[in-house]
Amino acid sequence: MMPPSPAPAPRPVYRWYHMLGSAAMIAACTAMGLFLLVFPWSAFWEANSYVLQVPAIQDYWSSPYLRGAVSGLGILNLFFALVDLVRFRRFFEP
């Protein structure tokens, strides 16, 4: 004899602040991702006053590997924003 199947879990109830929080996270991840993707390759990256005070780290700071790593973090942030954007549709499902 088969055991009875469990009852389906009730759908979660989403409020307006859940949607607002998710939209804010999407906006923040997108803005941070675009900034981290573009900023290391701009002229402002080299004009950093903190790096100019310590000559020992200037070679590392201007390295394309460090710039690529920072841009990689930007791509990762954009990926998280995209994943959250796909999950955003849960607020509109019946």
C-alpha cells in the first residue's frame, strides 16, 4: 500500500517591500557591476592619489591582470543582477 502523498506547500505571500528590495538589489548589482567593469580601464584608475603615494604598489596597480580581476568581479555582479532579474518574475506569477 502506497503512503499518501504530502500536501503541496502553500505559496509564499509576497508584499510590496519584497518587490522593492529585489528591485533595489538588481539596480545596485547592475550599477556596481558596470562600474567595476569599466572603471579599471579608465584614466581615473591611474590617477589614484593613494597609489601615487606608495610607489611600491604602482606596478601592481597598473597591471592588466589586476584590472582584469576587477573587471571579472564586475561581470560577476552583472551575472547576479541577471539571475535576480530572472527570479523577479516570481512576484507576478498567479
